Amino acid sequence: MQTQNIGPSKGDREFSLSGTGTSDKDFDNSSFGISADLGWYLTDRTVAGVRQSVSYADIQGEDLSDDFWNGSTRGYIDYHFGSRAARPFVGASLGAIYGNGVEETGTAGLEAGLKYYVLPSTYILGRAEYQFLFDSGSSANDNFDDGAWAYVFGIGFNF
């Protein structure tokens, strides 16, 4: 493949679908989630878009046995490095989280990942996001140190 034929160009769009999951050794406590992204390339290297995530958790313990559904809707912007098949990226997101297991509030995060083009417009991706919750500007600053990591792996397409 020739380098100039791999990946997106300014004006292209992207769609990706990713997943994540965990279980304990007895499968008593499990969780899984999916995330879908729809983005538009502002330049050959910068994409901005909307991300929708949904997660489910089945938690059992001494005083707890319940199922939780959560969701989040976030806007994101990512900057990609390189022009070959492997494209590392960094970015940020801002949006809201809601559902059974969380208090409805704002969420923000920083992210980094890698897209690897297996075909000229098809890639596999891995992404790690450091997310923190807030309900005001001052609580965002206070809560940054209490954030959590979220990881996804998936597949995407440029069109």
C-alpha cells in the first residue's frame, strides 16, 4: 500500500465501534460496555465528533445484588500523528454521564490511543481515557485527581 492512500483526508468522516468488559473468576461480578464514535476530519490529522457509550454491570456482594445501566454522551477532538498505517493520537472529551449506577453529571477527559489501518480506510483501535466527573467549574478542578481510566478496543471506518 502507498502511504498517501492510507487513512482519512480533510472532510472525510469516521465511524468506530468499540467494546470493553470484565468479570471476576466466578463470573459473579461482570461488566461490559460499547462505544460508538462518529467524527468529521477538520484536517488530515484532526477529527472532531460525538461519542455515545453504554455500559452494564451485574454486581453481587454481601449486601448487594443489582444490575446497573449507565450511559454517557460526549463530544471529542483528537489529533493524529504520522501518515503510515499506525496512527497514534491524543485528544480530549467533554459531555455528560447518566444512568442507574451514577449521579447524572458532567464528565471530561483526556485520551490517547492508536489506530492501525489494516485496509486504506479500515482500522483497528485501542484507546485509554482518563475521565473525571464534575457539576461546576470548581468541582472539575477538585475532582481531576479522583478520575478513573476507561479502555476500549474496536474497529473503525473512514468514509
